[in-house]
Amino acid sequence: MDVKTVHGFVGNKLSFADASADAGLKLAEAMDAEALIAKVSASGLRGRGGAGFPTGMKWKFARAETRTPKYIICNADEGEPGTFKDRLILTDFPDLVFAGMAVAGKAAGAEKGILYLRAEYAWLRPHLEEVLERRRKAGLLGAAILGNKAFSFDVEIRMGSGAYICGEETALIESLEGKRGEARNRMPFPVQAGYLGLPTVVNNVETFAWVPCILQMGPEWFSSMGTQKSPGARLFSVSGDCTRPGVYEYPFGTALRRLLADVGGENAKAVQVGGASGVCVPSAQFDRKLAFEDLATGGSIIVFGQERDMFAVAENFQHFFAEESCGQCVPCRIGNVRLHEAIVRMREDGLDVDTARTLRQLAATMQAASKCGLGQSSPNAFLSILDNFAGDLPPRKQ
């Protein structure tokens, strides 16, 4: 394996290390908006925040909106437990992110960009401000980028509110507007009425970083990796009970077992794919693929060794969601508390068939009726642990 060390993270070499933000930006400067959108669409790039919406399509929708000004927002509120790839990108490859935002601005017809930086990453802000100023002085950001008076775009950094819910794009926008971080009703979507009620594109840090790479090396280079439904490669934050944790890059479609071999987690009992809101995969399923059509993930991979109590893991995740729920809707506000209480009881008293049925019904209600992704996905870990590790619970007390 080609190994590279980046600020303490040991993983395989990242494509970003060979890319040039400026080369990608120069190619974008010479193209019109429609051609840019076509290039990104042809690559098959999908959002790397977890939802996987086609990036080119999102930009096209924003381009079609006539109201101005329009906004480009980079979601750097990396709050999913076990995820730290965006921190690495912002530390080592920020030029790719800012160039990608500028390209998105030209494509969508926006001149204003905001990087919404996680509150816990405040230490990164001086570094990012220095990069922004350097790019302005070099004519790569601000008015008349690369001397093109028709291409202007600048970025400001705004700090997050320290809330998990603000990783959801509409709650993030509410936070930017100085309001409590709560998910909005949809429709309209942010590309129609986002920040300040104006057309807004929200993409993840990694999504923007791939854009200059795609322009420089071509959409065919990117789409040749991965699978038909999940083109390209992506970064994974690997932590937990493994000997080589870090940030790794793999093409979509890579088997979970291959990743575990690379990170020193071959003997894992289970792997949590997608952070607290993802699914817990038992060892019998390690041949499953990391892709949108199988194991979709925002990039978090948490490895659990043989000695782990999986229901202690479920209890920890459910407590996290009970604390982080914004409380706006009943299924999430009450459901996460009830699930957490039930897990605490079953770890002590065991589980009977009727209680298991009731908890599954509660989880299904939360998934169907919660307003946003927090409540819709918060039962996932518990359900997958219940499906695969019920034998770890003590016998039911009479």
C-alpha cells in the first residue's frame, strides 16, 4: 500500500496530493457556466456529506433561478461522530476547497461564498483566513478572478454553533441567519430559497475539493473509478479498534473487508459505517461494498473489536441523539429519549419479544415521521445492533 503521513494521519495516498487548485480554476475561468455544469455532471460527482445528491444537478437548479444575489455555502460543520476527513482537507488542501467554491459560484451565477466552520475547529480559522488572503492577492479570489471581469467570487468564514443539527443544510442556513438551528420544511429547497431566502448551493468540504481535480484531470478520470451508481472515489475517516487509524481514500465499491485489512482491523466484531446515524455491520457482512447502493456513508468508519459490548455502543449513540435533538418535532424529541431508556433497561434485564416489537415500531415511527435526517436516521445503529447482536444481551429476568 502506498502510504502517506499527513499531520499524524496515516493512510493511503490521497488524489488531492497530486491535484492543482489553480490549474482547475484556470480551466474553469475559460469555460461558460453551462460547460462547467456539464463537466461536473459528466463526472458523476455526488455530494460527499452523506446524502449523495448529484452535484452538477444541484448547480444547474441554482443556475436556473433568476433572483440574485445567489450564495455558495461550504458545509464544514463536521459533527458526525467518527468523522474527521474534512478537518484534514481544510488543514492540508484548503486551496482545493476555495477553488471548488469559486467554480461553483461561476456555474450557479453566485459571487458570494460562505464557509460554515464547525465551532470546535476554531483553531483552523486563522490558517484558512491566511489562505483566503493569499488567494485574493494572487487574483484567484475576489473581484475579476484571473483578470476576468465577468468572474468574481469571494468567501467569508462564519463559525458554527456547536450543534450537531446544524450539519443539516437548512438548519445550517437558519444558524447563519442568526436563528436557532432547526431544520426547515421542504419545499422550497435551498437552491430555490436558501440563505436570506435567496438561491443557495450547499455542498460538503470534500465535494468542493474534488471539483478542481475533475476539471484538471477530466470527468472521465473520475467516473472511471467507483461503480455505475457511485462514480469516483471518496475519503473515509477510520477510527476505533484498529492498528492504523486515519484518513483513507478508496474508490466507491471497495469491500469493507479490504478497508479493514488496510487499517489493521481484520478481526473486528463489527464496524459502524456512517457514524452514529449509520448502520452497524457484523463480521459476517464484511464483504459488503462502500457505495451509495449498499453501505452509504458520510465518511465515518468506526471499528469495534471482539471485546466490545455492542449494546453499550448503542446506548452511547442513543444518548448522543437524545442530547442533540433540536426538540422541534415529537418523534425525534421523545423517541430518542425512549429508545435510550429502553437500551439501558435491556442491558440490565434482557429483552423479550413484545418489547422488541414495540421498540421496532417506535423506531419505524421516528424514521417515517421525524422532520429531518437526525430523527429519521437516529434509530439506525440501534436497529442494526438489535438485528445482529441480540445474543449479547443477558437472559430476560422473570
